[in-house]
Amino acid sequence: MSLASRSVHPPATGRPAPARPAAPAPASADTPGDKTPPAPEKPRDAFFDNAKYLAIVLVAIGHAWEPLYATSRSAAALYIFVFAFHMPAFTVISGYFSRSFDMRRDRLQRLITGVAVPYLLFQTAYALFRYAAGDIPSFSVSLADPWFLTWFLVALFIWRLTAPLWRIVRWPVPLALAIAAAASVSDLGSDLDLQRVLQFLPFFVLGMRLKAEHFNRLRCWPVRLAAVPVFAGALTFAYWAVPRMNDAWFYHTDSAQKLGVPWWCGVLMQLAMFGCSLVLTACFLAWVPGRRAWCTALGAGTLYGYLLHGFLAKGSRWWDWYDADWIHTPWGAVVVTLLAGAVVTLLCTPPVQRVFRFAMEPKMRWAFRAEPRLGAAPGRTT
């Protein structure tokens, strides 16, 4: 399963072809008694699968660089540079494929089986893992307090439930930015990680407003060439900012007051971070290939790579894998980077998907009532 839905492959031409917008793939709604045959799934869009795969690789690499942050200014600069846009890119794509989300039966079922159930299972699995590793003294599961990577599942669940509202308001993106700015100066506690959910909300709403032609425009050569100096400038700024800026701004987990700055600074930083992340996301998407490549099929397994690599990311800290001196050398950092990319790639492959599909994409037909047949008496189901 991926963080987005099905769409159409562009033809393999020299120029990037427009990607046709597609509604999220329907859940398995072939419940007993349903007379209507399910609609055939549309082919996936190679551009979005490539984008999701590359973004999940950056997520894993960013987590692999985190232990190097304190000992290498270059690693720290790369770390905050990647964190500035990898999750915003995921969120924009998730919003794009949530444009048609409504309260239709099959979409609600898919939201439960593809988002809510994986959250419950992995929140429990992570708690067991933490207890076994000695990170917590006793085993307990808090469903209201997402841990590490599971925050995104909570966010996706909330964002999609609110999708119909964003389609009817007059200025959805400015409104979402206002909510994010208000969240940045509010003490929302840790319940459901609402601080981060609301501060990332503008990216999701913006994704809902985008059309296929917007992504297509990014993939022309003038934009691609312009992205190169922008990336170089961002990296240079990140290197300069490492000793001067609190990297917590990139996580969107704290209010301005908790970061020790006046409230108005939180509002300005929220707007500035949105603009910075949006520009870097556009530059990233500009260089995503639109044709099918060896990694395209892995785009369907990004949720697998996202959630499963968390065990290795945290285990590497708890089991002191970074204590070796060679890891903190330039070539050691290169090895760590390549290893992180290879591991998350493996976790996105079809064999891994087949093994863990019970947790990521359970059918759960037993949990849902069968749809009533056409013409059946009210209140009866078959």
C-alpha cells in the first residue's frame, strides 16, 4: 500500500506527459450481496510512485543521519535540508489523492483498514518493541499519543475526514495556514500529536487544490534547471543555520512559547517554513522522473517502508550501532547513507508487502455490514 492512490501512467515520450487526476482507489467493496461488480482499478501513475519512493528514501536517510548531527556540521546541514521538504512532499501528494474523498461507504472502509487499523497495530507493535528494548519500564499502549512515525497515520486519518470541508470553503489554503499559525502559538499537548497535524495541514489542503497540470509544469526543463541553484542555496543556508537555528522548527511539534520565542515569532516562522518547504518540494518534484523506472513498482509499498524502517532506526540508537568510530568519518557517513537507502528499498518490495499486508491492508470484510440489495426492504441487509 502507498500513501496515495491509483492513477494513470504517462506515455513514454520525450516530454513529460500530463498525469490524469484519479480518485482514490476504492476499497475492496465486494461484500456479499453487492450486485454491482467493482470497477477495474486504473493503472498507477509512474510519476507519483517515483516521487513517493524517492521521498521515503529521504525519510530513512534523514533518520540515519540524525545520530551524526552532533559530530558533523555537514551531516547536520543535510539533515535539516532533507527534513525541510520530505514530509511536506508526502503530505502534498496525499492531499492530491484525497481530493475526491467523501463519506462514501467504500472510501470510509478503506480509511479504516488502510489507515486506522495500521495505526492501532503499529502503535502496539512499537510499544512492544520499546518494552523489549528497555526504552520503557513497563508495557503500555497509548492510542492517544502517537509515537515516532505513527503520527502521520493519525494526521492522514484526520485530514481525510476533513477533506469534504476544504472543498466547500472559499479560501481553503489561507484558512489552513491561519489554523497552522494559530496552532504554532497554542499549547495543544501531546494528544493525537495535534500540534504537528495542524502545522502540516496547509500542505495537505494545498495538495487537494492542485491539478495534474500543476505537477506537469514542474517537470519542464526550465524549472528543473532553476531547481539546481535553489537546492544549492538551501544547502548553503542549512550549513550556515546549523549552529544558529533551532532545528525543532522543522519538526512542527512544539509551540513558539515552548521553543523560547515570542508568539509572533511562531506565526512568522510558520509562514516562512511553509514557503521554504513548498519551494523545496517543488524543486524535488521537478526532478522526479515521469517514466516507469526500476523503482516505480516500489512506490506502492511506501507505507511499508515508512513504518517498518522505524524499528531499525530506533534499534540502531538503543543498541549502540553508531558507537563505532569509523561511522563518524566522511566515508562512514556515506556507508550509512547507502545502507539506509538500501534497507528502506528492500522494505518497499512486493515480497515484504505480501508478508505484512495483513497489518497494512487488511480486508476485514467480517467487520463491515453487507450493503443492502437494491429493492430490499428498509432496515434489512443480505
